Amino acid sequence: MYEGVVQDLIDELGRLPGVGPKGAQRIAFHLLTADPEDITRLADALVQIREKVRFCEVCGNVAEAERCRICLDPRRDPAVICVVEQSQDVAAIERTREFRGRYHVLGGAINPIGGVGPDDLRLRELVVRLADGQVSEVIIATDPDLEGEATATYLARLLRPYEGVAVSRLASGLPVGGDLEYADEVTLGRAFEGRRVLSTGTAG
């Protein structure tokens, strides 16, 4: 459609996840008209992320040193590990400010159709972290989809032999502000399973 480097840029942007042909074209033309300083900052950031960012040797989260800031934080509870699929999930949980333990990033989820099996995930590294007996709970926070459920089931079976380690799964159900009529069967079923008592009647 376009000449030389413009089309090359559109093609490269189109390789990014979630960016279609039209989105790639829109971004490319925005960059063409952007301030040169903005382009320089973007280019520098891309180079820096390639050169400096790595994965934490303990949990697998993104880091700029051998260990991430969460693993280095002495205020975090080492007895509780939350297992997630990707580093983005760590950021999502951190935004809630509800969890004060540590994380383990699997690097994906079991997906036989996509060619991803247990050996492709950071499961061995998780098992190593349980070896010293310091961990008392593993919270499975994989996505509530088919791949996430398969991964959670596999994890629960893998961790069952570890005495003294409780394995839990994040509750899932109806979103706040959602309508029952639009909820699928799985979501409604999970909502019923995860229901909690608000009050109990007393004999009059």
C-alpha cells in the first residue's frame, strides 16, 4: 500500500498483539507526524527494554536485576505464593493492594492445541521454591478460561503431595455491575460455589 520504510513500519506494528492492519496504519501515521523528541524517547525506550529488562531468577516476573523488587522486599510474606500466568497479572493483583505475599509467574498456561504443555511452564521452579518447607499456601490465580482451568487443575494435582501446603484458587463469579441475564453458565456456577453467608436467621 505504501512505499519503503512506511510500509515496513506498518508491517512491524501489525506484528504486535492486539494491533490489526488498520491500527498499525493509524499508529504509523501518528508517529510520522509526532514531535521528533517523542520519537526519540520511544526508540530509546525500545532499546532500553531489550538491553536492561530480564526475568527474576526467583519468581519469573520482569525485573532489571537478578531479582525483582517484590522478591527483594522484606515486608512481603514468603510463606504465601500467588501463581499467575504472566507478569501483567502481577501488576493487576498489585493494584488491588490486597495481597502481601510473593508471586510465581508461569509464563503461560497449559494449551495442548497451542502446543503448550506443563514442561513449557515454570513449574519445576515452583516446586523448587516449596522444597525448604517455608511456604504454607499457594494461591492459584490463573485465568478463568479453559487453559487457566486446565493449568489450575494440573497445579492442584502437582502440589497435593506437599504436606503443610494449602492450595487455594481465586474465587470467580459475577462482576460488580453485571446482569444475571448476560452471565454464562460457568460464571453463574462459580458464583453459586463461591457464595458467602450474609446473615443467619434466629429462632423467634
